[in-house]
Amino acid sequence: MTAAHTGYGRDRRRVRLPAAPGHRNLGRTTSAPHVVVVGAGIAGLAAATGLAERGCDVDIVEREEYLGGRVGGWTERLSDGTPVGMNRGFHAFFAQYYNLRKLLGRSDPRLDRLVRLTDYPLIDAQGRRDTFRGLPRTPPWNALAFALRSPSFRLRDLIRMDPRAAAPLAAVSVPDIYAQLDDVDAQTFLRDINFPAPARHLAFEVFSRSFFIEPDRMSAAELATMFHIYFLGSSEGLVFDVARDNFDVGLWSPLAEYLTAPRTASKPGTVRIHRKTSIERVEPKGAGFLLVDDTGATREADAVVLAADIAGLRRIVAASPELGTSEWRSRIAALALAPAFAVHRLWLDRPVRPHRPGFLGTGGMDPLDNISVLDRYERGAAEWAAATGGGVVELHAYAAAATIPPPTTRNQVRDRLLARLHAIYPETAAATIVGESMLWRQDCPRFSPGDFAGRPGIETPHPRLALAGDGIRVDLPVALMERAATTGWLAANTLLRQWGAAGHELHSVPVRGRSTLLREFASRERAR
């Protein structure tokens, strides 16, 4: 592993989204606006940061005890009382996640709390193995090199592919790609272009399931956009960073300290964080809003950012009949969830073999999607392993069931995950499980065919109400954590415009395919 690459990365062709001009400190020109941000996930924290840095008075209201949303972390205890870190599973911090890194940089300017993995190999049930180590960063050579050295992709496979059908992959343009492909599922699209089946399992399926959905239920437009973000649209490279410690102590506690610290020239606003509090409804009141929480307490706000997860957003809007228009409310109500996923963390009495990677992706090994060896990079896990001679391993099943299953089925999934672990890392079969924690969740947004057109955007029928989150529409090539961070910053910018305040500059990978030759080829194929 190496140190994290900081700043805005190496890609000189990244897109700069300039900040709107305006006041840098609203408190100097008028009474500081009071904004309530509902949800302290990545989107809510980004929105709160953007608002506080322009002098707003911000209250963050979070229903959980921890911050970070689906990237949150907390402490559990083993049977002997030892405190250990736990979270909702592995997250990859890619170098092209510019706006997420901008947020993390507020409390960690050098991003020292991230560490770069040198590789993340992928294996399938037939023993084929792909690797991202040593690939060139520049498109299209990165994707070509990956394909040519892959055991699941042969040169004749490239010749057999349908160039006309595959043209959108080579020349993605956002948001136009959704008009082209959002009515098709990813599996059908890959089959129609004659993409080789082994490579579908080993490459695309691994990535599509990171969206917590199976390829036959994922939008082909989302797949193409993902291919653009990580392969043909960016020269940042295909390896990524991971957090050096559990997310609470490694990422969000430092950011909370930055936000709630006394005013400074760079952060002239105040921030208060209210945990274990759930907003139940939001009522328009004059030019602002009245919010009611689960205790019946009320708070007034000049503006609101709803950065709750999909279920929370639907619940709040459904309980707030005066909020928005009927068409907008219908869009919110129609938002759907991806299938349920499971995370199984194991504290073992012995480590896995030294050559095992920190992260291993799997294809065609249902229900297992990846294995993380946490003591390779996470400080708390490494300290526990060093003190006990054991190891900490995490297993993921990203689309394990349509909904969270009953206990009997959950136990069956656990046993199947363990069987996969023992088959892939045989040394674990003899290990004693000192402790284990298995969690099931179903709260990730769905990205199925047809979903994009109905997805609500950041702006709403109320000028001072904004939405943020990874399920909210934004017409930029961003995904997962980066989509959450980007919408959070943009929600802040949307509200800041109301008061003539300066916005925040953002970045993204290019919004269209970077190769003129490939774009011209794709254009000719579409015209045929």
C-alpha cells in the first residue's frame, strides 16, 4: 500500500464547474440564514460544509447516533468485552471522486487518513483472475490493456463485438446516454454487443453489483456511465484508496470537529449536530419552513436540505402534504430501493496468509461479492490482530435478497458466505471465530431501467428547499459516494444563490468520451 494521492488528481482534462460569484460571508451583509440539513451522510455533511463556509447558521439533524450515513462507523463489543470497530462494509475512495475528496480535505488536507491499495484482484468460479496492478492510467489504453491481459477476454472477442451496438460505451455523453440506454438492462446490453460472458462475470458484474443490484436489473445507461467514470473517461487510474481506520474515527469525527469548531475566516458559519433525532415532517412557513421531529419539537429554518436516504425522504414528503407539487411528490413516492445486502465481519483466532490482498472481488460466486482483510489496512483491526495473533475478515453479499429475509434465510446466507471464504482462503476453515457481526440493510437507491427519467433533481418547487443524496438526479458523470458528495455541494450552491453568496467550485471527470476518434466512430455507428 502507498500513501493516498491528494488534491484534485492528475487528470488535466477533468471538468471544472466554476463557483458562482458572491458574498463569502453572509453574516457580514445580513442576518445569517438558518438552514436545517436533514441527514448526516456524505450528502448532508457536504451541504452543511458548503453552507457554513459562506456564513450560514446550520443545524444538522441525524436519526442515527453516528455520522456518515451508509459510510458510517460505530463500536461493538466482542463476547469478552473488547471494543471493536464496525461499519456497513467496504468502500473504495477512487481518485476521481474529486468532490468527496474536497469534503474530506476540510479536516485532512493531505488526505493522510486514506491509503492507496496497490491492487484489487478479481476472481471467478472457474479460477480466472484479473488484476488492476500496473495498468496505464490514460484512456483508452487502460481499458485495452486490461482486456488484452485478462484471462476472460481474448483478442478475438474484441473482433466479434458488435461495434454499432457497443458505440455508446466508447463515447458516453452525460446525460445523453440515459436517453440512449436507460430503457435497457445492463445484462441485455452486454449480450447484444457480444461482450464475452466470462468477462461480463469477472469485470462488469463485479462493478454492477457494487450498485447493490444484479446486472439484469441495472440500467445499461448506468453501466455505460460507470465504464466512463472508471475506464474511458478518466486518467486517474483504476486503483483506489481505503480508510486507514473505522469510518467514525477515521473520517467523520474529524470532520464534525471542523464543522462545530468556532467561527473562522474560512468557515464563518456555525454548525450544530443533533444525533438520534428524526425529522417527521416539513411545513412551508412564509419564505421558510417549520420542521417537526419525532419528539414533537419544532424548529424554524430559512431553508432546508433534505439529505435523508430514500426511505426517509419518501416518509418525510408523504407526511408533509403542503410540500411541493403533486408531480414532484409523485417522483419522490416512486423512488425505489435496491435489493437487500449483507455484511459479515469475522474476528478469527489466526490471520489469513500474508500474500492475501486487502480486497478481493469475486464474480459468479453467489452470494459472495468480495472479501476484505481489514487488518491489512484498518488501524483498529490491525491493532486487534497484533494483540491477539488473529485476523479480521469481512464478507459482502451486495444483492443477497429482494428484501431483508427472515432469520432462517439469513443464517443460510451466512453459512454460504463462510463456505465461499473457506474455499477461496482454505486456511480460514481451521480458524476459530472469536467474534462475528452480520448486518442486513436495504436502503440503497435503485438504478434500474427507466428510473433516471423520474428521479427528482436537487432543485425543488420551493426555491429554499433542496435535495441531496446518491439517489438524486445530477447530470454529471458521478456515482456512489461521489454522487452523494456532489449533490450535497450543489444543494448548498443552490441555496447560496438565493442570498447572493458565492458558490463552491466542483470538478468531475469529462462529461463525454475524451477520444475524438471514438466519438466520431460512435456517431457514425449511431447514424447507420
